[in-house]
Amino acid sequence: MTTATITESMLTRERILRLFPDVAANDVEKPDNQSGPELEGYDEEQVRLMEEVCIVLDWNDVPCGSASKKTCHLMTNIDSGLLHRAFSVFLFNDENKLLLQQRADEKITFPGMWTNTCCSHPLSIPGEIGHDLPTSIMGVKRAAQRKLDQELGIPGSEVPVDNFHFLTRIHYKAPSDGIWGEHEIDYILFIKSTPSVAANPNEVKDTKYVTADELKAMFKDDSLTFTPWFKLICETYLFGWWSDIDNVTSFHEDSIRRLL
């Protein structure tokens, strides 16, 4: 499916607020209207999660306001330039194996696909928004800790916020189907831990630890599907980072990598 090309001129604060006037007013207490045919027939819990309020961004990752997860993931809005903040956690155990998850079939976007340990969004709430890069990084780390517990049952004590390493931000866009998709500035977080895992079956269908070679073999298996952001990150950066994981702080950068 062909989708619109996103340009810097589409992602000014002025244009975003002109096209999406509710963005400036939305907050976690007043999510967008979740009614409509787009969510009919989906899992009740996943529909409820579409009420979560994401952080809407301009081209430079500066918050413009907020909008519901539903609003941010509709391709009609994405193709008009609606952009939000996200994070991707890559958790490695003491053998430097990466924990993968297979998304539950109940998921509204990218169901049943394999992906990195945890992928989600900081919310438009105090402690997760951030007003500059350091506070935004801290916000996504707190959100990552929250979602690792909610999706995989990993307690916060086993993934302390201070143990996450921020590497970079990746700006990408990808359709899921004719209705849903992603358009995110994705904060990449690495963490070393060997936690207990009690996956939430409404979120996660399966999990497994893999070496880099095992993951490459999975990519060659035509019976498996993978989220587009995970494949993008793997094809461009992950294996290089992984090969020098004990020196991961050297990969930190403040710039945004555009994969559009």
C-alpha cells in the first residue's frame, strides 16, 4: 500500500494544530472520542487501551499537545503528518541474548508479529512527557518500566530506570493495514537484565531469547512475520550495536535518525 511521504514542512507545530485542533486541548483526563467503526470487532481490552493519550510531536521531537492512541494510529491522520513519541526496549540477559516477544493476536496493530522486547509509548502525563531531551529520555525510561510490567510481568525492581541506556531516536513511518499504522519518533533503550517473565496473554503470544545468529535465521523463515520498526532497526543498526554491547554508552547520540 502506498502512503504519503512525510516532509519537514508537514510537521510544523502550526500546521499540526491547524489540521488537528483538538491536539492542543487533549489531556489524559479528556481523551478523544473512541466511538466509530474503526474499532468494531476488536478485543475489548485493546480497544480500551486505544484511549491512552500519546504525545504529539513536531519534526524536532518537540511536544505540540496530545491525542489518543486511536487518533495517532489511524493512517488517514498519519498521512496528514500526525506524529507521536514512542520507545523500543531491547533487553539482553547475562548471555547477551535478546528477549523477543510475539505480539498477541488480540493486538489492533501488527498482531501476531515478532518484535523486540517491548515497544510502546510514553503518555501525556507528568513524569513521562519531558520538556527537553534529558527529561524526555527519563520520561520514556519510566514508561518503559511501566510497560515491561504491564506486558511481560517484569517487576520494576528487576529493570531499574537507571539501568536503561538511551542510544538514539529513530523517526519512521509504517502501515499496519488499510486502517492502522505507525508514525513515531522512537527512543531506543538497551538494558541488561535476566528478569522473571510472566507475559500478559492479551499483549504477548510468546517470548524467546535469541542470539544474533538465531535472529538472523528467524528473518529467513518465511512462516514468521516481524514488526516493521524492528526490521528497520535490525537492518540498519541493531547488529552493530549488539556486537559491542558492553560498550553501549558509546552509541549515545542526540540527533534523530530519519528512516522515512
